[in-house]
Amino acid sequence: MAEKKEIIPPQYDVNAKWDDCLDVTVERFGYSSLGGAFVGLLLFRRPLSRWACVAFGAGIGIGSAYTQCSQLFGASPAKQPSPKFSESPDSHQGHD
């Protein structure tokens, strides 16, 4: 008997999205950590400062991967309500 395989459209294939997301996260975390380590070795002498550069680079990589994954899943990375300004007639006139 032939098995019937369902073809999932790419926009609904969650497994592929998670695979891409994990791949992007590991790649960006690794490269940015190595970049931070390189900058730390060039610029700083103290080990604490060097580790701070590595941590900063890792944070940049994870943040970049989070943004990419949010766009991949179709959501905005940060949904903040826009401020609402009310215009009153007094705000346009100067106080005499």
C-alpha cells in the first residue's frame, strides 16, 4: 500500500521554522561571541573586561537571532502601543 503524505505549506510548517530559528540562534551566538572575544583580546588586558566583551557580543547575537525568529514566525519583536497625543486648543496658544 502506498502511504499518503501530506504536504504542509511553508507558512504553516512550524518544525522548519524552529529548525531555522535554532540554526540562526546558534550561528549568531557563536560568531558574535567570537567577535567579542577577539575585540576583548585586542583592547583589554584584564580578564574581567575580556569576559565582558564576550558577554556583550553574545547578547548582541541572541538579540539579533530573537529579532530574526520573531520575523520568521510573523510577529513583531516588540509590540508596544504607540503613544496617543490629544490636541487641545490651549497647547497651540502661548500663555500671555
